[in-house]
Amino acid sequence: MSAGGWRAYLALARPSHWLKNAFVLAGAFFAQDWRDAATATRSLAAFAAFCLAASAVYCLNDALDAEEDRSHPRKRERPVAAGLVPVQAAFACAAGLGAAALAVSLIAGPRLSACLAAYAAINGAYSRYLKRVVLVDVFCIASGFILRLLAGTWGIGVEPSEWFLLCTLNLSLFLGFSKRYAERIDPVRPLEEKRAVLKSYSPEFLRSLLGITLAATLMTYGLYTTSARTVLVHGGSHLIYTLPIAMFGLFRYLYLVMEKGYGENTVADVRKDSALLITCGAYVTASLLLLGG
């Protein structure tokens, strides 16, 4: 083991980012299938598999980007860039975690394994080339969230809601463009030292994309809460009452991105801002109460 010890390898896996895999659990929760023990087991297996797969991707990205990360004021502290984990060890961790993810996915069946394979293929292509292609880079990030949602629905035998899929797509694009905006306006580094694709994004263009994707997220979420299938599953359109909470949360996040320089790390941003934490808690509580949970 390297000089960094087990803590360096744990940091390499970034377990704090596993919160993103809540998208895997969202489908079964909103479809009310989580009450079934077999479905719940498959859903948890899908969550665990995506946690392992996401960590494998982080290990791979850090190994591939080690040289570039060393010149970044924050990323240079990552275990591989800091020399705490050798590059070859990071590749080995990526392979081991990927194999473990595939093994866990077999609990739920071949559909979940297919979702993981697509996730690995897209992230591999993103790491090698697609992260340098304007717009395609953010759609690759968004695809990861769509595949998480599909893994927690279609992947375990639960029919996904089309409106919920569209809402997830728009939300993930909004978060992806928030990340690019934060990187683009970061005053610490000159543009020529930042990731290459940022030269293709002007702040004005990114602000337009943020407005479009935010509006589309709220519209598709509202349509999901009142769709015929949602009314059938939940016995009414009462989920619409969570829309004001979602609106406030997204408006708050947009404010933090535009005015406070947030956006590079969504999980860290939520943990740092008490208003966002309270809003997330209020949304989950309201959803549970409205769904009779």
C-alpha cells in the first residue's frame, strides 16, 4: 500500500459522492414498488452496484488525469495527483471495483448489468475523448443520472415513468451546465489552464442553458406529478404540492451558482448550504407524507 495508506484509497473511491446514486432508489420509491421485499432487495443491489461502479470511474479518471490535476489548485490534492496512490494502483482499483459492481448487479439480473455496461462505456469514452467536445461532455454527465434511474426501474423490473425520465434528464443537464459555469468563471486559474472544452463555453451561453434546463426541469416534474400514470399509482395528483419545495430548492441552487460561485461539486454544495439541506429534508418528508409513507 502507498504512503497515503488506506485513507488515500478511500478518498480515491469518493464515497461522499455515493449520494448521487439516490437516483437509483428514486424510481422504485415513486412507483410505490419499494413495499415489495423482492423489489426492495433488487433496488438496494442496484444502488450498491452503482456505488461500486461510480468509484471505479473515479479511480479511472484520477489515473488518466493525474498530470492535468497536479496543476489544478484543488484537484492536485486528489490521492493520485498528490502521489499518495500510484497510477497503476488506481487502475487496479478501477478494475477491481468494476468487477465487484458487475458481480453485485447479477442479483437483479441482466438488465441491471446492461445499465452498468452502458455506464462504464460512456464514462470510458468521456474520459478519453468526449469530455473535450462541447455540449456532448455535459450530455455524457447527464447520461449517468439517466442510467442510474433506469437501473433502479427497468433494470430491476419496474416500469419507468417517461415524465420522470425527462425530468431527470433536464435536472442532470442543469447540474452539468452549473458545473461548467462554475469552472468557466473560476477566477483562480486563467482560461488557458482550465479544461479544454471550457474555451467553447461563454458565460452568456451557459447562463442561457441554465435558464432553459431549469425551466424544463420544473415543467416536466409538474407534468409527472399530474400525469395519468402518477394519479393511478398514487391515487391522486397530490405530489403536485411538492413542486413549490422543488422550485425553491432549484432557485436557491441557481442563486448559489450565479452569485456565490457554487456548482463544481453538487454534493458538497448541498452539504455547505443550510437552506439547501433544509429544503432537501422538507422535500423528502413531504413526499413520504403525500405517498402515505
